[in-house]
Amino acid sequence: MEKYDVVVIGGGPGGYPAAIKAAQLGASVALIEKESLGGTCLNWGCIPTKTLIASSSLYESARSGAEMGLRAAGISFDYAAMAARKDEIVGKLRNGIGALLKANSVKVFNGTASFASRNRIAIASTEGTIEIQARNTIIASGSTSTVPGFIPASPRVFESRGFLGRTTMPESLIVLGGGVIGCEFACMAAQLGIKVTIIEMLEDILMILDADVRAELRAHMEGKLGVRILTGKPLDRISADNSSVSGTFADKKVQAAALLVSIGRKPVTKELGLDKVPLETNKGGYIPVDDYCRTKVATVFAIGDVSGGPQLAHAATSQGITAASNAVSGKLRKMETLVPACIFTAPEVGSIGMTEQQAKKKGISIIVGKFSFTNLGKALASGHAYGFVKWVIESGTDRLIGAQAIGAHATELISEAAVAIRGELTVAEIGNTIHCHPTLSESWMEAAHAAHGECVHAAPKKRAAKTQ
């Protein structure tokens, strides 16, 4: 039986970095992946969607070129070619991961992993089942789309992975769920001219964001992209036939050529044989871990979606590196808890730290510094004069505790805010930092000035008139 210092179950954005880090620290490492290296993120999530969004955004920009003095007559899109480009990019990145694992002497097994005991892992494949021995195990099995039983099985009904496998676009689309995945797909399709309806049973889309950010995004999606957004009630009586999918929202019929189900994801634990460790999942089906990515069993770690943390690839990567370091070095290091989030809607959204609503719920006294891209030279020049950035600031200390951005390149801009908050900077320190002009990033400096009414590029707030 082959023996390894570290065995990683799952080759996604948490698993393969964990394997490489452990190998860099001198451990003998095996990685077990039942499908494709890169996991959901690379193969059926982050990269495919962003590739398609890049194409749809370019198409939308070309159609809107007259606003910037450009005319492109008769422009059209070839979705099959877009899908082929997506597959090519995914294949290139997947091959790159394989090469990195090989270069770091990580042994890759293709098959389904399950615990035979605490330190023995069974690997089932088309060639049979083998067992390997693990001194430490890192579970990075990820998550999968949730599709409840009331959703009809039909060639016209998809979850995100199935939708990404299409080579044609439907003429119209219902998106069930107004979270990150649903809104990203809705914007991608709408930018191609597809008639899109989002149905969200909560009071608004993307409830993780502050109300002003949600309002800005919703106004853009409804106004510019023509997305129909229905919130506050569920989609009932869903049915599908050979030509369409339909349901009722507030007793009114909603119909489209296809339905995308994006109401959440659930952890993948069923095949792991956790009872052999033994380990139990919590009420949500996740594997509980401590601040060091450790489960209650000393030699078993869990990272990424399966551990119940933020369902973000970069969070999984960070946790994977932390778990590998703790498993091999013996010097415990806490996982990072300040995790930026990026949403590739149109316009983009970035978020880090506390929102206004979260701070108020915790009873933290705050001030907010906000700056609109309508007042920013680079935004106007580039044709993206919409959206804003905002700081959430602890009023007693002036320390930055949160930030959000909505607009062009918001997913890039949010990293500056992440560095500032992690570095425990004050709003004054950001305001005193010279930013290049003309750039979008100088909006952070302007917003810092605005927090204390010192912004020179925005009109001052009206002061209450003095009474005699």
C-alpha cells in the first residue's frame, strides 16, 4: 500500500493549491480527483462564466458604440464560437494545473475517494478500487448545485453546469434565484439580447449587499439590460413541455424557452464515508472546522465549500494553503477571515468586510464615505460613468472596516480596499495616499475625503439653515 504524508481529496481551487503547498514543504502528496482538475470553478463555474461574460460584454459594448462615436452596423454573435473559446481556455488552464502538480511531484489519482478508516483512503475508478495510506488528509470535495424535487426534469431546465454545456442560447430565459450565480448568468444572457426574467423569493436580489448597491445594480439591469426582476414571492406551479417552461408568480403566468435553477449549492460529502473516520456533518451538511481548518479528528482537515465557509474560489485557495501548512509544518496558522467578494454582473460589484447593515446590526457606530463615478474623469472618458465606491468606517477610530464598489472594474478595484482593511488603515491614511490621475482607483481616495466632508470633486452636503 502506497503511503503519503498528505492526501488531498478534490482537485479544485482549494485542493490543488493545498497539494502543491504541502509538496513545497517537503511532504509526499497524493491528490484524488473524480472528474477534472480545477474542480467546479475552472471547469463549470468561475472561468467558463467569466469567459462568456467577457464575450457578451464586448458584444454589448459594440452595440452601444454610438455613445462614444463608433458605429458598428449588423453586428451579431456566434454563441457556438463563444462556447468553443470557453472550452479552449478551460482546457489550457486545466492542463496547466496538471503540469504544476507533476512539477511538484504530486501523485494524481483519478477516481472517487472515500475513507476506509481514519488513515486509509479507498479510490474507486473504472479500473477497480485501490487503497492508499494517509498520515494527514485534506477534504476539498466542494459543492454542487441544489435542485429541489419540485423542479420538473426537462431538456429545457438547467442548473449552472448544464447551462454552461449549451452551444446555443434560448430565445428567452427564466432565472430562478437572484443570488450571485443567477444574476451573473442573467446579465450575460441579457447582454446578448436574450429576454431574461429573474425570480427571487426574498425581497430583493443579492441581499448580501447594502441597499444602495443593490438599487444601483437593479436599476442598471432593469433599465439598460432590460432584465425583468420579480422579487418577494416564489415561482409556483412550474411545468415544462416541448416548447417552453412556465410557472406562476403572484398568480401571474411567467413563461420562457428555458429555466435556469440557481437557488444555492450544497456540500459534496455523501461519497466520502465520513462514518469511517468518524466525522459528522452539521445541520447544513457541512464538515465543521476550527480556525485552523482542522476537523475534530486531528489528522483530518476540511477546506472550501465543504467546510461551510464562503463559497468563493479564492477563499478555498487560502484555506487550502493554510491547511497544508498546518498539516505539514506543525506550526499552526489561522485561516484568513477577511475575504473579498466579486460579482461579475453588469455592472460589476466588489465587497469586503462589513456592510453598513452588518455594522448597524452589531451596534457599531459608523460613518460612510462615498464617491460616484459620475464625478470621475476616467469613468466619464471611458464611457463608464455609473456606480460608486463606498467606505464603511468605525466612527470612534476612523478605521476602515468595510467597502463596496459597483461599476466598471469593481472586481479589480476591491482588492485595494481589502489591503487597506487588512492593514487596519484609517480613512485619513487612504485619503492622504496619492492616487494616479486619471484612474478609477482614485475614487477610493475621493471617498475617503468625502467621509469627513473634505472631497473637492463633489458638491458639499447642504447644511441646515441657521435659525435666529
